[in-house]
Amino acid sequence: MDEAVNIIIFEGTAAASPVEEMLAGVRQALLHDNLEKLSRTGAAARIFVMTNNPALAGMARDAGAEFILNRQHPRSFHFGQELKKLILDRNLKKVFYLSGAGCPLVTAAELEQICKKLAGSARLLYANNVQSADIVAFTVPDNFAGLELPGMDNSLAMTLRDRGGLELELMPQTLGLLFDLDTPADALVLGAGPFAGPRARAALDALALDYSRLEKAKAVLGASYRDVALIGRVGAPVIERLNAVLKLRLRVFSEERGMKALGRLESGAVISLLGLLIEQAGLESFFEHLARVAQCAFIDSRVLFAHFKYNFTDRERYLSDLGLWEQLEHPWLKKFTRLAVECPIPVLLGGHSLVAGSLWALSCELAPAQKGAGC
């Protein structure tokens, strides 16, 4: 049995439109930056990169990683089955899993610390989030071969805790371990900020992204005691962080945290109080009222999509995140996005990562003197 630390990175793409290809290109640049960090630390015995994209072979091998081409289409790819097969086939005992752009701002020191902690532990489950982890370091439990691992990486930490018998320890709350580039909203935050690595910076600078709404929102965040609305799967750490380093009046409506990990999205059980209010009052009234109670808003729109049982494509979600309502065909999504763009206050749309790591990144950018260990 191999006692060394082994890093496993999964990065897949199924880009079917220009906006998806744009995000995939940024993710690949982030992966390249991270592979370079990993190769510098030398803390892991082996690095495995599994992807359906043969173009990543060169960067993986340059970093000393073993490249594994998985030819399955991402829509039929089962994360847990492939991870389990790789671990069992290679007889791995200590695994540090990362998604391709799951922690693009992680530092080499943080990577080394995680690897050292895992190497020195006989039994460890170490993750950056309980219900939606994309960085998980763990010792392979004795019953691993019999475990049914989840289809998506969000639930890996929960599964290893609840079925693998491992006690979960959370990683420190830092920018490097919390920021995740998951949607174009995160690309906007990264592109308009100072934290991107060299390849990511070049990729973002080459894009014609509209940062105007984000810059207006940053002006509100950086002012004194303005009202800021946070809507969706908002967690306690980011609320605490914003209250600690910025002078804000937060209006937080948090709902449906863990909707993916707990199977609520898949089963159609998601229900949103704000969604119910929109059903009664309409989208126009929702945005009119929002502008009355806040000077800017960050909305995790996926909760509302799930409430209304809309299974939008990546293209549709991403265009909405960018405010490109003219390119949308679905009547509800087109109207929702247009009203968000035309709202008298800056409204940012995105997924869970917008109201988590992206807000954390904004706090580090806007309060550098108070960043402390969190950045």
C-alpha cells in the first residue's frame, strides 16, 4: 500500500457554445498555474490529471503529472466511479483531490501544508467545505472498496464522513482555499481583481468582459454602511468575513444550502421563499423592492432556477451571469436577466461560488489592510 500523498485533479469540459468555451479557456489557464505551483512544492509523490481534453496533456506532463485521458462525455461521466477506480487501481492510501479550477488562488505554501498534514496523519478527512467541497484530502478508509461515491465532487467530503467513518476537519478560511472559478461571475471577479496568476491573467485580459456592474457593486462594498443584499446559498463564514473587514449593512437571505450534495436538486425538492414571492408578485416587483432595500445585490440565481424547475443549459446560465439577456431565448430567463441588468442598483448574478469565494475575494481586494490570515 502506497503511504505517500497523491494528488488527483479532475478537469472536464463539454463546451457547446462560445460562452462555455470562454470559461473553459480560463479554467485551463488556472489549471496550468496550479500545476506549476504543485510542481514547485514537491510535496506529493505523484500527481494525476484526469480529463477528457487531450490538449491538456502537455501542461500535465511538463508539471511531472501523469496524464489520464478519459474519453467519456462529461454528461455521462460519474465522478465517484472514476475516482474510486483510480484509487483502487493504483492502490493509493492518501489522496488529495482537487477540481481543475477548484482553488485557483491557492498558494504553494497552502498546498504544501495540506500535503504535509495528510502525510503525517493515519486517519484524516480535510476539506474546504462541508456540503460543497471541491478540495478534499483524505486517508482512504478501510471500507472504501464498498463505498458508493457520489456522481459529483460536491458530496465527496460528506460521503466520506457519513459512510466512510472519517471525522471531518475543515481547512482554514482563506482566499486560496475558498475561491472557486465555477461560473462567469467568478471570472468577472477574478478578472477585475489583482489575484490571478500569470496564465489566468493573460487569458482574462484577452476577453472582452464587461466589468461595469461589478465595479459599481465594488464601489458600494467599499463605502460606509451601505445596504448589500446577499441572496441564495450564503454561508456563515462569508457573512462573518464581510462584517469583520468591511463597513456594511448586510441583508442576507440564505436558503437551500447543500441542495446538490443532499440530493434536493436532483429530486426536484428545492423550494425558495423568494421564489414563492416572485410567483405572487412577479419579477418586476421583486427587482423594484430589491432596489428599495439595498444599494447592490449578489444573487445565487441557481436556487431560483431550481425552485421554478428550470433546467437551463450551461450556455443559458452563463449568458445570464454575464447579463447578456439579448442572446437568451427562454422568456423567463431573458426577462429575469434583463431586469437584473436594468435594476437601478448593481445586481450580480451567479452560482454558489458568487456568494462564497467570490465575495471573499472582493473583501480581500477592498480591505487589504485588514486582510490578515483570510487572504
